[in-house]
Amino acid sequence: MHETTNSPKALATGALEFLAFKLGQEEYGIDIQKVQELRGYDAVTRIANAPEHIKGVVNLRGIIVPIIDMRIKFNLGAPTYDQFTVVIILNIASRVMGMVVDSVSDVITLTPEQVKPAPEMGSVLDTEYLIGLGTLDERMLILVDIDKLMSGKDLGLIEKLTA
């Protein structure tokens, strides 16, 4: 993956591509440039004393990758792991981590006009982690600022646990 200066904040530069995925009934989108690969859900190695949403770690071609279950993190009911469950491998701030989601649908391209500010409403996600709402025909995606979401206290915690 090459580094680019195209962050979601630079919406004025034109269209952005988002990977669309589902958590419960909602559809979310994250900047495709942060996505390294998609994998099925495999068994993970649990880490002692880790919070419940940090499922554990996997060895991905010699790199130890922490796996975070977003359904548990956002209290979206008991997670089930089936053939649709996907682990999105992310590369954020030179750290590789995995995010478990219910399913991944497609990559969508949104122009700045299709991205609206997120309304302040008691969403499972704090609006500070949102870029906004992306609309495409009848679809509405909750656009997540994955850098902010994954670089918070969880990341420090993961670094401590895997050190």
C-alpha cells in the first residue's frame, strides 16, 4: 500500500471511495485507502485481560494483528460468526489491525455533494468518529473516520496487550 495525502478530510479534491460494510441493520463506509485486505473470520488467539471487543490476535504472514469485533464494541447484540462474517484488515498509522463486521458489500464512490454532515443523534457511534452520511440512490452509508476510531484508547490498550 502506498501512502497518499488523500484523506477523507480532503473532500474538496473530488470523489472518494469507501468500502461499504454492515453491522447489524446499518450500513457503514470506511476510506478504501485504509483497507489492506479482506479475510474470512478465523480462530483468534485470545489475550488475557483484554476487553471483550478485542477478540484476540492472528498471525498474518508473520505480523501479529489485533482483531476488534465492532459489533461488541458498539453493543449491537451477540455476534454470530458465519460464512458472511468478514475481517477487514486495516493499515492505520503504520499499524495493521483487523475489524470484524457482519458482511462487506461493495466499494462505492461518493462525490463531496453526496456526503452530508452527520446529525447529532444518539447513534451507537459518537459523531466525533463520523465523517458524515453518504447517500447513493436509495442507500445511506454512515461514513466512519476509521483513523480516529482506531487510534483512540483502544489502540493504546492493544499496544500494551500485544507488547
